[in-house]
Amino acid sequence: MRKPRDFDAALKTLTEKTKALKESKRRQLGDLIVATGADALDIETLAGTLIAAVQSADATQKQAWKKAGTEFFRKAKAAQSADASQPESAQASDSLVTSARSGAGKS
């Protein structure tokens, strides 16, 4: 005979997983804002910029933004690789910059 399935436990597990994924996404977005320097903007300017990007219908502009974003992540990845090849003492001094960059690229 089959063992009955515990739907309540499965639902609870999925709910916890969903919360963890949402929190991870929020953390990564925050890391991205810090890594790009957008945290220096006031909150209204940042929100307005993001809203304009979402509402933009200009395909050329979106392609330019995508290219800039790709280049940003490429540079961050190159910097992370370069940090990995540095001696340990040099890595310690650059640890704050590297952690901000590496957090941004994990989306």
C-alpha cells in the first residue's frame, strides 16, 4: 500500500523555498545597485531611472543599455579573475571591491 502524501509539509517546504529565493533576489539587486555606484543617487532619481527603463519602447536604447550591462559584468568578472591570481596580501586589500562586484554578477 502507498504511503499517503503529506501535502501540508510539501506546501510548507515550497513556501519556505519561495521566501528564500525572493530574499536572495532582493540581496542580489541590492548588491548590483552598490556595485554600479547607483547607491550614490537619491532614491527618487534611482526609482525614476528604473521606471523609465521599464517603460521605454526604444529598442535601440534598450540594446545600448544591455551592451553597457554586459560590459559591466565582463569587467567585474575579469577583475575577479585578476584578483584570484594576485598574492594573498594584495587580495586582502581588494576584498571589499571584489565582494561587491561578485555579488552583482550572480543574477
